Amino acid sequence: MNLLQNSGVPIYQQIAEQLKADILAGKMREGEYLPSIRSLAKDLKISVITTMKAYEQLEAEGLVTAAQGKGFYVNAQDSEMLKEQHMRRVEEALLEAIRAAEVAGLSGTELQMTLATLLNIEE
């Protein structure tokens, strides 16, 4: 797990986002337990409270559930919810690309051509 101290994004949020990405990508499957709060905090050299806050955020989003005495495990993911989550990430990335294109002085047509080129490369 990569944490950036100077990114401006709170550590707990970075942890939650990385775990969320793993869950949505299927790297962590239904019923799989997340690392224990204490062990993750120790591995990352951060506070247990920070780790707990990240896990609570994932629980609030419905991605994991706390099991008394066992830790947090990954919930079954509804395919429509997964699609919606991925769509939201795509929209955020495209908005960021649009902002970067504006800063670079690219026109809408140039941006569309860049996207089309990248899509062709991936195929």
C-alpha cells in the first residue's frame, strides 16, 4: 500500500481508497477478511485510530462489514453498484483530464482525438 504523506489527502482516506479500488477490481473477494486493524497500522507505521477510520469509511459505503472479534470482511458486491462505482471513477478521471487539457490549452476536438487515440492503443 502506497501512502503519500504530503499529498493533501488524509492517510485514512488514502487507505480507504486503495482498499476500495482492490475490492471493486475484484482483488479482494466476498467474505475475504481485511488485514487486522492493528497489523495494518503496524505495517504502515500509523495510528490504529487512522486505520479504524479507514475501515469505518468502507463500512459506511457498504463495502465491508465488521464481525465482532474477527475483523472486517468484504461484502458481496452488487453488479449494478460496481458498475456505478466504476462509472463514478471514470467520470472523475475524465473531469480531471478536461481540467488538465484546459490548462494545457487543448481544444475539445484535440482532447477527443487524444482520447480516441488512447482507446485505439488499448484495443
